[in-house]
Amino acid sequence: MILVRENLIEVEKRIQEACKRAGRNRDEVTLISVSKTKPVEMILEAMECGMRDFGENKVQEIVDKYEIIKKELNWHMIGHLQRNKVKYIVDKVCLIHSVDSIRLALQIDEEAKKKNVICPILIEVNIAGEDSKYGVTSGEAVTLIEQISRLENVSIKGLMTIAPFVENAEENRIHFRNLRNLQVDIKSKNIDNVNMDILSMGMTGDFDVAIEEGATMVRVGTGIFGERNYNIGV
Ligand SMILES: *Cc1c(COP(=O)(O)O)cnc(C)c1O
């Protein structure tokens, strides 16, 4: 039996301690509960604790849960997004964290236009340069952002990264710091129609370090809902 409420208290404590160490206000950091593979009952439990931001990495799962939970929630698309599936979520999510190509951005722009919405996005950066990861390199980020900035129905809000899987969270500090530096760098270019306020970084194992390095959104799954079992599904 996973006690979502108790886990949330623990996560909240870690967030507050990290904010304190970094001299930041708690309200600068949004906690996203990553509910992928987890049942609706658990989301409802987190909602009872006041949670409103939920992260999912599969389009079908967002659509299914969106249908069931009628209450206004902020759904975050945090996983790799295929172009042919953009149409199903473009008007349902509050933020797509995983945009890493102009082709995907063009598709989002097109579908957003059809639905008469402006879709907020983050640029996913493969900050550690891992072969296995989606995301653009830091070098490619500026060019991509300049291209996307010209699209009318897409609005860039910042950067996202998935740091490497490490035993010791301190090993990821350099990557979080590098993403923060990239954010500052891009901000200084004052590109029209580009906002760089959001830094989505840090997961269960390392969100404390990410907050110390400037994260404004942390994505926490296991720490709230327990281990995932990919064999069982929703
Ligand atoms: C699954 C996932 C998370 C949450 O990971 P935990 O280690 O369970 O906290 C965060 N971000 C992304 C992009 C994910 O896919």
C-alpha cells in the first residue's frame, strides 16, 4: 500500500529544505506529480492533498485520464511526442516539455491553429550529451529556438532536461548548472516571442540538487507514487 499523502509530505519537506539552502522562495518551484503508469485513484489521492500539476509521458494515457478526471488539472506532457499524436493533446495539456525539433514544433503550431489555442512548450536539451536521450545539444538549442519563435501558435517558456541516471545526485549538479547557464545565455539574446522563465529539471533522485541549481519545475514520480511496474499498465 503506497501512502501518497505521506510521500507528498516527505517530498514537500525536501523541496522546502532545498529552497532554504539555495535562498529561494518555495513558490518559485512547481512540483509536478508524475503519474505515468499509475491509476486514477492515486491521482485523486494526490489531488486531495492539493496537487494540481500532473506529468505523463504517453498521449493515450493523458487522453484516458483526462476523460475520467473532469476536474481542472494542469497536465504536463513530459515524454517523447510523435508528430501524428500532437492533435490528441494540444488543447488538453498546459505545457509540452519535450520539444526537440522544428518538425515537431511545426506540427504543434498547425494543430494549435486548428484548435485556436497557443501551445506553451519547453525545449528539451540533452545537456549531458547522452547517446540514448532525446533533446537537442546546447549548441543546437539557440538555432531551434530562433526558428520556433517565428511560429504564431507555439510559445516557448523555457528549457527542460532529463539528467543521467546516477547513484549520487551530486554527479548531476554540473548538468543542472549547465542548463541554467544556457537559460541565462538565451535570455540575454532577447529573442522576440521567447520566454525563458521555466527550468524543468530534477526527478525523485536528484530534485534537491536541481532546485539548488535553479529548477522552477521538478518532476517527481517514484517519490510520490512508488516504484512503477511497466508490466501491469494503467
Ligand atoms: C518518469 C519521468 C520522471 C519521474 O521520474 P522519477 O524518477 O520516478 O521521479 C520525470 N521526468 C520524466 C521525463 C519522466 O519520464
